[in-house]
Amino acid sequence: MTSDAAASSGVASPGAGGRVPWLDLARAFAIVLVVVYHVAGGAGYDLLPRDSTGAGYWWSAVNIMLAPIPMNLFFMVSGMLALRAVRRPWSLVLRPRVLDMLWPYLLWSLVFALTAWVRYAPEDPWGFALDQVTAMVVVMGPYWFVAVLPLFFLAARLGRNRPRLLLALAVIVYVLAVPLRLAMLDAPWIPVLITEGFYRCTVYALWYLAGFVLREQIIAIATRTPAWAAGLLLVVFVLSTSVMFFGQYSHLVERILHAIASLSGVLGPVTLMPALVRIPWIARLGGAIGSRTLEIYMIHPLVLNAVVVLYPASAPGRALAGSLLSDLLLIPLVSAVALGAGVLAQILAQRWHLGWLFSAPGGGRPRDIPARAPA
């Protein structure tokens, strides 16, 4: 198969480290799940109050059960996309892989800190802002995802000549994360935010480094897994995440269930991506969304905050409260608006020469759209 034919079919040539079209679709799928999760799980009861119908509960429950997929998938894809960059000279990767992540993280974290008090702490805006700045420093704010990408990239770069050892160390840290977390929680001198930030990093570092080290194996799984096996993976995911959601277990059992749900929840959808990307409109949509995940990630919390504050007391909010139409369509509609706002923000920033909103100032000519996703 030639490289052109491989690209058109969503398959990368083995060992080439080249562009894989279905990865854009995977990123798009992940960011859509992230946005819907934040709308339904984070604001479901604000938009669909408990005292109206049970819709808020079900929207929240379903998205909590889907939670093992989006961020794990994001980090795995980001690690896969780092394969070539880790071997480039430092001068070529410092800006795109570090500065262009840290700058928008700091900028939009401050924007969130200075605006989100309207939703979360209307009586204490400065206290809320201070808490958010603290969370930003320990990578526990709403944009934590962007801040840890440079750290994971540096880890991949340091271990690029010993990839198997690097992945083995990531697995060991992942396994030890639970007892370490419990020990840190018992230490009163360690802030809880630092403990939870550390625990979060142990999980997602494994996915990033697995994507980096096992890139070709993941591509092989995605392109060679039969449909029945993909369906089986999705069934395993539904069963494991349902058992985890509706029960209470020891830390060990919960960790095992989460690992099963994560593996099946990521690999199941991934095995469908190469076939889906062959459909032209899906490929175009995946590219449009998947290449703008950074902008969507930055903008969607602010849009959601505005909706939560303004919608319930608005005329449409009062008229539709408790209605079947609201129960079924409000969460998808708000999610679509938040996604669209992120896409529009990127387009306008590029058109109006405001690239510094989403990448470090002084970068010169804006990069092409396909390169504008966190990876």
C-alpha cells in the first residue's frame, strides 16, 4: 500500500510515524465527550434542576459512566502524535510543545479566575479568584489538561532511547498511585490539591506514554480489529463502568474496574475510527473539530458559565423548565453551542491576528489549522 493510499484509508504506513487521519477524528470524539461531560455532569442540575424531572440525574449519570473514555483517549492520541517531535532539536519543539501550551494555560486560567465567580461564588469574587490561582499553580484548575502536556512530553523526550523502560516505570507509578495517594492524604502537611494533582498525573501519564511507546501497535489494533471484537470491547466497557458506578468497592477493586473500563472504553471506539474516517463528511467534521481541541477546551467552560448564569432565569428557561423538550435537547444544544464557540474563537483569532490568545506571543505567522491541537 502506498503512503497516499494509506492516508486516504486512515491507515499510517508501518513505522513511518506519519500523519494518521483517524487521529483527528479520535481527538474530535474526545473533545465532544469532554464538553458534554462538563455540560451534563458539571452543570446538569443547574440546567435541569432536581425538583423538575429526573433528566438532570440521568444526563449526569450517563456522562459520569462515560468518563473513563475522553481524557484517556486524549492523552493516548497526544502521546502518539509526539513520536517524531521528541527527536527534533530542542529549539524546534520548545515553542510548540511547551510555550504554546503553558501560555494559554496561564492566560485562560486567569480569565476563568476573574469571571467564573459569577457562577460559583457571587458573594466572594476575590476569594474565588485566589482559590483558582492556587489551583492553577498545582495544576488542578479547569485547564489542567493543557498544563500537564509539556510535562508528559518532557518525560517522553527524556526516555525516548529507552521506551520500554519508560513505559514500565509509568506502569509502576500507576500501580503505586493508590497507596501513595492514601499516604499523602494522611499527611496533614501536604495540601489536598497537590495530592489529587499528583494522583491525576499518574493516571494520564501512563496513557500519554503508552500512546508514545505503543503507537504502531495501537494503529495495528485500530485497523485490524474486526467489528465483532470492537462490539465486544464496548460491551465490556458498558458492563464495567456500570458496575463501578452503581456499587462501592475497595480501592483495589475500584482500580481494577477503572482499568478495565478505561482500556475497553478507549480501544472500542478507536477500532471504529479508521472505518468512520473513510466517510467524507465525518472526516471533514473530525478534522474541523479535532484540529481545534485547544481552543474548544479553553472557551467551553466560559460559555457554560454564561449559560448557567443566564439561562434558568431567562424567558426561554422559565417557559421550558420541566418540559420534555428541555429534558431531551437542552444538554446537547448547550454542548453544541460550547463546541461552536471554541471553533469560532479560533477562526476569529486567526482572522483578526489575535493568535496570542491561544499560543505564546512572538510566534510569527500562525500555524496551519491541522497543527493547532494539543498533542
